[in-house]
Amino acid sequence: MSRPRPLFLRLSTDRAGSETSVGRRLGRLAGLACALVLCATGCRPSFERADLVILNGAEPESLDPHLVTGQADGRIVMALFEGLTRFDPRTAQPMPGLAERWDISDDGCVYTFHLRTNAAWSTGEPIVAEDVVWSWRRILSPETASDYVGVLFYLRNGEAFATGKLKDFNQVGVRALDARTLRVELESPAAFFLDLCCFQPFAVVPRQRIERHGDRWLHARPFMASGAYTLDSWRLNDRVRLRRNPRYWDAANTQSAVIDLLSGVVPATALNLYLSGAVDIVWDKELVPPDLIDKLKGRPDFHIAPSLGNYFIRVNVTRTPFDDPRVRRALALVIDRERIVSRITKGGERVAYCVSPPGIANGTNVYEPPRGLRPDPDLARQLLAEAGYPQGRGFPTVTYTYNTQESHRKIGVELREMWGRELGLRVELRQLEWKAWLRAQSMLDYDLVRSSWVGDYNDPNTFLDLFMSENPNNRTGWRNPAYDRILRQANAETDPARRQDLLCAAETILVEQDLPVLPLFFYVNMEFFDPARVTGIHENIRSEHPLRVIRRIASAPAGKPRHELPF
């Protein structure tokens, strides 16, 4: 099967609108995506089959750990760059990374990390505590315009520095005590802080390269990585090739020497590549053909498991008439979620009326979310009439935006029919390619947009924090000071029962009162891999599968076709 020819482009970056952080970020990403030097050696790469080949999903937005937002991008970035902790491949719990150990104060607000003596960049220089300080300052700096900056707001004065209210970074709660010791002070105890340190925004990036090369630091060779792998090449619309980092502190346990992560968004193509033996693993749940899920469930190499992820609709509350909460509630009250999961997704997904998935932890307890708004078309029509649009009269045409997967289009068709039949609304569907879809959300260039989120740690805050006023991942234009205040109180609360009440109160504002988001369902993970051919993949709630521990079993021949589908 032929693949798209790789793109070798060099385009000047359009800096129009660079006075905004979003404009700076989008300009920088455009330069990275279009002008990246795609071969580490400077020559056109010839691709012999890698030790492990993975179909990873959409083309990466970037490989900068402080800029990426997508799950597929994150898989690659977390192999290239490591933080103080890393994910356990079996449990997805935090385990030592660049820090070999740490001490936590009795009040839970001060962490002292001790870095490994053998922590080094792929170019041989030692990784020291000041590298961590500089990396965290970079993501907190407004000039970086990171969508993920909010996860560093747990640092003392982190939010104040990121929002420009504080100019002196020395007042932020991170400093190097010496080359191997780092002191971190939090605003309040955060039981999930070590989980956050596993996550790519906390990764250590090379100061010397970034200061010298600016936005083009990923171009510089040799590539400078802090993780288990280094970047061998990136061919746009084809693949990212990773090569084992021999100077990684745990290189002896890095299982595969060369890994290819292929780009692809068409489910039928993904299945064909897997069945032909061209790829060893298909990871993206959106690359599973929905119409075949019932048949695929019987295969030993098709895996379905609960996920710490949700699928929802963002509402642009800066646009009329979506600035009226009555309109947003009306939209939510006529959605038949059972119809969507039974007719379209078909993977056993659970319908969602809140944003926190079932079974998510609240410390040592299980969090109980609010009930949410259950379907009530009569109340929906009443609310729409109160907002000035009886039977939908006078309501402007609604644009529903989604990215390229066929399942998203089918969901959009169902929503269009529901909103038209029950409320008299006219809905147009707008399909965008992955990067344009991300841009539309960041720029608030939409009415309604399909969205999703996979939790970064096992706590409701990983979903609720998204919609705080200063979080760049909010992407709805919604700001509610009461919501912000209650959520901050919840995350400073050490009593699990009191914290439960506060979290539930905040989520009630989100999903029953204001509704800047309309929850649809909770994801399940879907993956293709044959346990007889691939080892190192373990089921866990975050679907966290570190590349460093995965390998093809030596006795399994590369590229051998798998048995055909049982129908």
C-alpha cells in the first residue's frame, strides 16, 4: 500500500497577530510543522523496518513538550523528554525518573528532589537542578503561551507569574539548592503532584539549545534529549523515527532500539496496515472502524478497557446566543446520548452527564460527581423560549465543528437531527483537519466544537481544572469566579469528605448551571496488538504505555501478515 509522499517544506512563519500569546504560539507551531529539518543526518532518510512500528494517530502538532496538547503527540514527547518522575508501565503511578528519590514535608507543601548522578543529556552533558528550574520557568513564562501552563499553578506563585501579576521568578516555588537538589514549594497540598511531575509540561528541556536556536531548537543536531529516546527523523504525514538514547540513565532497560510512529487518521487504512503486518500496534481508539467493533471484540489482539477520558462539546460562550446559559442548557437537554453510544461508538462507552469519569479517585476514596442534566425536551423548549427563541424562531444557524474521523461526523449528524427535531434549530457541520481543529478551539473560532480530554492523573481535578478562568485549555471563553474559588478551596482541603463536597459543588456549576461544555460519553480504550508478538503493554486506567518498555518478541517475525478477520 502506497503512503503519501513526505513533505519537505521551508516556509516563513506568519507573525500576524503576534501581539497575543495564541498568535505567537500558532506562528511558532506553523514554523515547526512546515520547516522542521526532517532527517537527523541532513540527508533524505531511507526507512528499513524499525524494531517496533506503531500507528499513532494524527500528525504531531509539535514535539516541544511545553507546546503539545494531543495524546498522540504526548506519547512521542514523553519518550524524548523526561521529568523528575515517570509513569510505571503497569499501574501508571509515579515512579522515580530523573530524580532518584524525594522528601515531602509534613504539611505536604514542600518537596525536595534528589537528582540522579548519572542523569545526562543525549549529547553527554549532565542534567542538573538548574535545568529543571529553567524548564519550569519557560513553560510558566507568558511568552511561551503554553496551553498546559495551568498544571504548574500548584507551585507557589506559579499562577501569578504565568499571568503577569508577578514579574520576579525568584518568588516562584522552585529553586536549585545545588546541582543535584531541587526544592519545590506548593500553594497547598496536592496529593497528585508526583503524578504531574511525570507529565510532559514538567519535562526537562535543553536550555542551551533553546537560548541559542529559539523556536528552531528542535532542528539542531545532534538532537538533545533527556528521555529514553532521541529523535532520528520526522517525515511530515509519514512517521517519526525514534532511536534509543545510549546516555539515558536507564538505557540498559530500554527495550527497542528503533521505533517508528506512523501518522494516520483513516480507520480502514489502520486496520489494513495492522492485518498486513506493516504495523505492530494501533493505539488511537479513533482508528478502530466503528462498524466492525462487534466483530473485532472476539479477536485476541483487539483490546477494550475502561478509560480515564471523556467526549464532550465545547460551547463558545463569547458568541450570541450561546452566551445565555438557558440556551446551553436547552442544547444539553435534548441530546440522546444512549442513541450515540449504541448506534455510533459501539465500544461499551458509558453515557456522560458530568465531566468526571466513573470510579475516579478522590484521595483514597471514589469521587461521586453530580447527577447532571438528564434529557427533558419539554424543559429544553421552555428554556429556549424564555431566551427569546420559541420553536427556534430567530435562532441563527449553528455551526458544529469536528475533526476528520468518520465517527465524529456521524455524531455531528445525530446532534444536528436532535437539535433540529426538538428545538427547531438549523445546524451546519464543519469538518477540519486536526491542526485546524486545534486552532479553531484556541482562537474561539467556532459555535460548538467536539472535544475530548484524557485525564493526566487519577483525580477529578484533572477534568475540573480545565475550565478555570486562567487555564489556557479552557477554550470556551467561560469565566466563573465562584467556580474558581470553590475549586481552589477543594484542592487545599485535606479532609476527603469535605473535598468531595467542594468538588461536587464546582462540577454542579459546570454541568448543571452554566454548561460551557456538554458531556456526551466516557471513552473506552481500544488497541490492536498481539500479546504473542509484542510485550510491555499493560492495561491501566490512563492507557499509559511508556515506549521504553515495549518491544516485539524476538521469535515474532517482522511484517508477517496476521490472520484475517473472522467474517
